[in-house]
Amino acid sequence: MANLTVVPDPDDDVDLARSLPHDLSAEQQVLGAMMLSPRAVTEARALLDGGEFYRPAHQVIWQAICALADRGDPCEPTAVAAELGARQLGKVGGAPYLHTLIAETISSAQVGYYAHRLADLAYAREVASTGIRLTQLGRQAADGESTDLRGAVTAAVQHITTADARNWPAPTPLEATRELPTFPLPTLPDWLGEYAARLAEQTQTPHDLAGCLGLAVLAVAAGGKVWVQARGWREPTNIFTVIALGPGNRKSEVFAAMTAPIRDAEAALRDAAQPVITEIALQRRVAEADLEKAEKAAINAIDAVVREQHLGDAQIAAERLAELQVPPEPRLFSDDATPEVLTSLLAQQGGRMAVLSPEGEIFSIAAGRYSGAPNFAVLKHGHAGEGMRIDRVGRPSEIIESAHVTLGVCTQPDVLAGLADTPQFRGQGLLGRILYAVPASLLGYRDHAPELIPAHITQTYAATLSSLITRLHSLAEPITLNFSDTAIAAVQELLADTEPRFRPGNDLAHMPDWGGKYPGAVVRIAGLLHLAQHHHGAWHRPITAATFAQARQIGEYFLAHAQAAYDLIGADPDLADARALRDWIVRTGVHRFTARDAVQALRPRFRKVADLEPGLRVLEAHGWIRRLPTPPRNGGGRIPAAVYETYPEAPAEATP
């Protein structure tokens, strides 16, 4: 039986000191297990340092066993007796007592449980001793012997309130701490890469911001006009890119500079189209007048033959009027549009439209800020280049043969994290379509006198991008780019390299929606780079292996940032559950708990213990918790619930 005592009346200091909490049987179990099994020695030493033994003789035996283990010698009773020597051996009870320890040991496999028990009782003794000291301090203060009672109390309780993380390595953070790559600007053609690099220097912003927007502006030019043919499938050249960067990072300034040529090109296209729009509008007014005149004449005609002639004239005028559809003014982008407006713009602009914005309003709108329900079908169809047919009550039907939407959005990291608040974004595949960038801010490290962009570099960028936009806009039918044979082999190699990464435990296992579109995204980027390299119009040339290698380098950049973004969003359900548990531990300061305790505290997120198990496994693997050994079972009965211990310093250090 365990010699476990209960703390008596705290006023009796003498009795309290004489009967501090201890369990001699548990001490015997630990020492016996250590003499039976080298594994038990390792396990016990990971939890104890010897000071936890209440009986001094047991401390001496512990030290002898540890000395043998340090030399790599066996730790059986005869070796321990020899290590102790005749004098010490007699003090601990002699060789028969060592054999008694072996005989009384239930199982060496239970050493972890008993070691934890000794550690708990040692702490309980410290608490009890501190209680004695506090009582003494109170009496001294009553007698006028203490000048700084509060300081003395603080010093007395400091030891028992300080976290003890011995033999418990610091846990691995649940948030992404990987070193994220910088956008590889050298992969962009000179006219674009040079301007992006100079702009990043002038504005003291991460290269990622200008680099990702550089791809977005290329997609504005190419989307809906260019396809890229791979082996067995093809991709459009529009992309969705989202850059998450905090406030104060001059996003708007970079955004305005990178998109300025688009605005200029749109204005030029609008000016060029205006005479045609004006002429057709005039012809429509004439046709409308002819139709109205013919209709009146037919109505007023008395003679049947004359009426038929006027009806014929009216028919001709009506057909002419139907042919004369005033084209809308050319639009290349919008900065804030509801899904309904975006759909109408696509229908008006031949299936081509971009959303370019220095803020992330498009996501809150798609989540249902105005409609009350998520509505982002146009984004899904528009990413894939699919056809759309929209029928609304009281409005003409809108038919889009092939919808192409480009997104170039800068937003706050909080907006990115908030995407998880709309489960449909993940469930219906929107998150998997986005090329994410989560660059580090340069705030606090910016040069106050950066080098400015030379005028000729700005002029080259603006002229080249405007020319590319107008050239592609003038194409009557979309064109298809093809890969060279070596480039096709490189595409196949990318597919082969990506596939195993979806297996359980690999880096794309929790994000198959994004990973499944990763090769296609690289193919799209290759097409954009090819167009930018041959902006004068020599697009018929095949995409080379070198260009695809550059696209793959950019793709690897986006892959690393997508993994970080998914961590931020909480797209890995097991990791998200682990974070919820970790946050609960931090918030409450709990040091031990059962799974049922966590379920009750975190409903409705977890409804049963089984829902909690994946998150517990992640926390345990990262070192935030450890499962305590279960006590030995004496006979039948219900298996006790597992108890988890939290990392001792978690409440102080693990702020979410």
C-alpha cells in the first residue's frame, strides 16, 4: 500500500513538516523498474533528477543507478550494490532491500506513471513547505518582526509558481515559420523585371508586390485572347493573384504605378472606338426614325397595297435596327464590382474582364456582403475560361461563350485569414485558384533616400505594356501557344514531381485543391512570360524549355507562399483544431486536462472526443502537450481517461 499522507491542520507547523506528501511505494516502483530495464532508466531520468525521492536512502540508490548508466554498465541489483560499497549499502538496507525493490516492481513499463507521480508529490511537498513559510511570515508580521512582508511573500512563492520545463524542449510553433522566398524578378523579361525592381527600390517595398502585379498586368493583356496548349489539356492565360501586406507598406503607390499603362491603354482603346460608337449610334437613331415613320404610315394607310409597302419598309428598318448594336466602350478592368456587375461586364466585353484593386473588397462582396449569401460562381467560371448563361427575372439573358477573369488584388493579412470565415470558398474551390504572396514587410528598415526610377525605364515599361495590350485586344479570335518538345517534357516532369506530394504526410496532402491546380498555374505563367518576351507579335514561336523553367521557378515561389497562406487561413483542419486547443490552453492557463474537458470547453467546435483526437495528435507532435502514462490497472473496471499535460511555459509564451 502507498504510504501517502494527507496534510493536516495548517496551524500545526510541526505536524505538517513531519508529514509532507510522499509515496514510498511509488519510489520503490521507480527504482525497481530502473534495475530491471535500461529503457526504464532513460525514461525515469527524463522526468526526475533524484531530488523527488522523499526517503534519503532512495536518493542514494538513484545516484548509484545513474552513475552506472552514465558509464554504460548494467544496473541490476548486484552492480548497484557494488557501486554503493559496503558502508553505503548498509545504510540503504543492504543487498536484500535491493532485491526487494525488484520483487515489488509491478512492471518496468509503468515507470513513467510512477515517475510522474513522484514529480507531482515533490511539487506538493514544495507547496506544503511554502505554506509553512508563509504561516511563519504572517506570525512574524503580527509580532512586528517583518519590515517587507509583501516582498518576503513574493520571494517565498516564486519557486512554486515558476514554470518547470526541465527535460521538455520548447514546442514547435503551429504557425508557419518557414523562410519564404522573394519573388524572382530576374525570371521576368527585362522591360518588366527591371521596372518592377526599380519600383520596389523607389517605394521601398518588397519585390513580391511589384512582381506579382507584373504577372497580373500581363494577364490583363492576354486573358481571353490567348490559350496555352499542354499535353492533353490547355490553360487560359488569366490568373488570380493576391498579395497580403499590412498597412503602411505603400501598396496603393505600387499598384497605381504598375497599372498606369492599363489605364492609358484603356483610354486609347476607348478613344479609338469612339468614332465607331458614335457612327453606329447615329445609324441606330436613323433606323429608329425610319421604323417609326414606316409604322405610322402603315397604320394610317387606307389602301391595302400601300399598307403592305409600308409594312415592308418597317420590316427592313427593324432588321437594320437589330443589326446596329452600339458596342460598349472598351473596358479592361474594374476595381470594385459585385458578382452581378462583373458578369454583365464580361458579357459586354466579350468575356474579358479584370478586377484590380489595392484592397480586398472583392472577397467580402463574394462572401455576401450585399446579397447575404456567398456568390462567386463568376470567379470560378472566369478562372477556367468556361461559358456562362445567366437568366434573371425582368432582365435579358446574358450569354458568355468563354469567361476570363483576372484578379490582381492587394489586401491586408487579416482579410486573407478571414477567408476561412466563408467555408464555401474552400469547399467550392475558390481558394485553390489563387496565387498567394505573403511577403515580409520592410517597415522599420526602409531607406529614406532611395534611388529613383530613370525616366527611360518607366517609358519603356509603359510603352511596351500598352502596345502588348492593344495588339492582343485587336485579335479577332483567340490564339493558342504551344510548347517545344523539350518544354513539353518539362511539363510532364512537373506533373510527375507534384503527384507524390499529395500522399499522406507530404506537403500538399492538406491542400489538394491548390496543389491540383499548381501545374496548370505554371503553364499559364509560362504563356505569359512567352508573350512578354515576344511582345512585338512573334507569338507563333513555341514556348521554350528555358521559359518553362523560369515559369516553374515562379511557380515554386507561389507554392511556398500558398503553404504559408493556407497556414494563415487555417485550411489544414487538423492544424486549425490544434490551434483552437492551443489557444484554449493559453487563455485558461490549464496545466492538465482530459479530452472530455476540452470538448466541454470548446463546444460546438468539438462535439465528441473523437473530433478532438487529430488536433491532440498535432499538439503532441509539436511538443505543446504530452500524454501522461495511465495508472496500472488492479483488476477490472473502466479504463481511466487519458490525461494530457501542457507545456509548462505555454501560458506565458504561446500567444496566438
